[in-house]
Amino acid sequence: MRTVKSIAFLGAALLLAGCALHPLPDDVTGRSTFQIVQKIRCEARDALNEISADVLQNNSKQAYTNALAQEVREGKVKVTDVFDLTKEYARRVDREVYPYFSTFALSALALGFEFNITETNNAQADSNFLETFSRGVFKLNAKVGSKYDRNNTRKFDVGETFLEVYELLDEECRKYPDGTKNYVYPITGNIGLKEAIETFINLNSRSIDPTAPKPQEGLATFVDTLRFTTTYTAGATPAITLTPASSRFNLVDAQLGLSVERADIHQVAISLVAGPAVRSLAEARKAKNIAQFQRRLAVQNLRQNRTEAFFETLRRLETLTRQ
């Protein structure tokens, strides 16, 4: 009987080692929620820098502006310095490209995060005993098991203007250098923000008139939702088989089934709203109230999109029940 107890104890220890009372991304990625969010914010900054370099290169024939685009791409020059009228770059950059920055500086990006993690732990111990009687053989099977479920759902939104994203510190973003996709746990890698931001800018670029003293305001808003699911399953069945001794009641075999399953469902909703155009970088930095309004508007679009999705689901369920 001591052998069965030992196996059961070992199995329980293995399961508890894989258990988390409060399931979090840290358990399998080594990264906290904060670190994941910061990594995605830095991905947004890198995307904006790359898009800005493309704008400088594709919308100007000036050799100096094209060379500057390469320096932006390599991280040698900040985009905000290019459009800062107090800096040498802005005095020499092609004025045809300036409206692209002044139009989108106060546009806002909001990210809605949802982390839903469920962990299930199972332990099942089986043992067979054999007892010999004078009139035959008696076999007894004994089972004991346990099952534990834990779930954690975490939701929150963050919002900031393009200008605030541009001004994220290099020192901070160097801590999160991921530039590749992670197919096992996608939210810890590159999630493709550049394509979303680029689509938003392209939708609004037709409203830009480089010849006007002040570009028109953008018109389009943009919401995109990315959903990632990662499921982990692990199991083991240690067993022992013994040859019955001459005693009357003997342990013949014992085994312990262990299984751990964890499902991580992560969702990132992206909201982009166009802001009012500004005359200069200095004006954009002073527009604190406008920036606050834009951040709230972007977050509001996220929540409105969730509400619409909720009611759309209800309508579909109602249609199915009528059929």
C-alpha cells in the first residue's frame, strides 16, 4: 500500500507544480501583462516610424528628404525631430511631406486587451489487489482522483495619440526587441500593427491637400480585432506491476494518470481615430485637451464595437432558435 501512496504523492506533486492559483501569461511566457502591453506599444511606435520613413521617401523627390528617410528607418533620427521647426531637419525637409505628419499627430490609437486563461488539472490513481480464498480468487480495483479548474479573465484598454506613441523612449523599447511573429504564443511577438495603422492612414490620406495652408481633418475610423488561442496539454501515466507473493492479500499493479490542460485565449482590439490637423509639432504638444479627447474617443470606439458585437451575437442566437 505504501507504493500506491508514493505514486499518488508523486503525481500530486507534479500537478501542483504545474498549477497556478491565479493563471497569468507569466506562467508560460515569462512575461508579465505589463511587459506584453509595453511590447505592443513599442511595436506601434516602430510601425509609425517605418510608415513615416515610407512617406518621406515616396512623397518627395528631394535627395535630402530621401536620405533622411533612411536615417529614420535605421533609428538614427527621430520622426518628431524631422518635423520640429526648431531643428535643422525641418528647415531642410521637403514641405510636401509635412502635412502627413501634421494631419496625423493628434490621431489616436487605442488597444483593448482581454486575457482569458483556463487551467485544468486531473489526477487519477488506480490499483488492483488480489486476494486468494480457499474457493477461488477475488480481485479488487481501487480508484481515487481529483480535478481542479482555475480561470482568470483580465480586460483593460489603453489609448494614446500618434505623437505620444512617437515619443516612447528608446531605452524602454530596447527592452522589447521582438520583431518577429510568435506562432506558439502570438501576443508575445509581432501582431501586425503596421498593416492596421497603414490601412487607416491610407483611408485618410485622400483628405490631405499638401497645397493647403492647413490640411483637412481625417474622416475614417478603424477598428480591428485580433484573437489568439493557445492550448497546452500534458499527461503522464506512471505504473508499477508486482508479482503476487505468498501472502493472502497482495498488490498486483498500480498506476497514476496525470493530465494538465491550459487554454490561453487572448484578444487585442485596435481602434484608430483621425484627429484635427495642426500647424506644427509645438502646437500638437500644447493641445493637451484635444489629445485627451482623442484618446477617449478611440477607447469609446473599442467599447462601442464590443457592444455591437454582443448584440450581433444575440441576434444570431435568436435567429437560430426560430429556425
